[in-house]
Amino acid sequence: MRLSLASVSIDLGKLDAAKEEIDDIRDKATGEKRLILQNIEAQYELARGNIERANRLVSDALKQRRTVPSLGLMAKIEAQQYRKALVEGQLVLADSHREQALKLLQEGLVIEPTNPQLLKQMETMENIPTP
């Protein structure tokens, strides 16, 4: 229940409340809950603009198990890196991040072909003009 509360707090922009929940359950989470917590921590870091920290957390989760939520979250991180590279004029790097986001979403859709969140992300990424 506290994992859900942390996630909802992030969605509502209540990052301080989310951080408190994350800190309180970090030592208690094991197994599957630990993987879920890593994704929630990555969402928190992404919401704070810490793309690199979010990337590390999701990368670790993906090394353990390639789940649809982790793949979708990593695709969001790649999309953020795409936008950052575009702003910085790094067009080749931007295109690489866009392609990686698309691959991650495709992998997730193989696992769960009707996942609405992945389908929406895929539509968004496909409609972004390439540099």
C-alpha cells in the first residue's frame, strides 16, 4: 500500500511526501517489492529532473527482470534524454535516444500488446519528428 501511496504522490507532484514513503519502505522492501520500489524511486528522480539517477535505477531493475513498467519508464527516460540532446543541438545523440525509446516500447508491447500507457507512449514517440 505504501508503494502505491509513493507512486500516487509523485503523480500528484507531492515529491516530499513521496520521498518520505520511499525512505520509510526502502529497507523493508524485498523481492518483487524491491523491483517496484526501484521503479518508483526512478519516477521520483525523473520528476525531480535527475535523469541520470533515474536511468541508473531503472537500468538496475531491467538487469534483474524486464517488466513492462520498467521498459515504459526507461522509454520515458530515453524520451527526456532525446529532448535534452535536441536542445543542446546534439542531433545524432537525440536520434539515438528516440530510437532506443521506440525499441523499449516495442519490447514492452511484445509482452503486453494492449497496454494503454505503452501504446500512448509509442504514438507520441512515433509522431516526434526526427532531427
